[in-house]
Amino acid sequence: MMTIEQTVDIPPNHRLELDLPFELPVGRARVELTIIPEEKENPAKGETAFGCLHRFADPSKIPDEKGAWEQAVLEKYAKN
């Protein structure tokens, strides 16, 4: 098995042409193509991960957060 990673620009006709390495044997092969869209280089304001959930924040819940993870672990893994 061989993994090849390439970054390409997708043309308007959505047709891609790939150059495969000469090390590949001639004949039939199973080919998997995974398309991962790239992130915008300069996201517009409000599109970054940092602070995107700020509108859901409830300052009155902040005291409840102290020890919440520890309590959840105890509840999940406590032997009854």
C-alpha cells in the first residue's frame, strides 16, 4: 500500500489529473481519494473557533464548572 498526498486546485470543470509515482506496478489497483477542503487562510471575523460559542455562555454557570469534570468521572466510573 502506498499513500500519496497532494494539494491541488479544483478547476471549474471539477476534473482532476494526477501524476502517479513510477514505483507503482502497472495493472489494476484499488484507489481511494479523500477530499479534505482547506480552511480559509484569513477567516472573516466571527468565523474562528476561538470564541465562536461565546453567545451561548452563561456567566451564572461558571461556579458550577469548578469540579464538574471530576464529578462526571466519579459518576461514570464509580462502582456501585
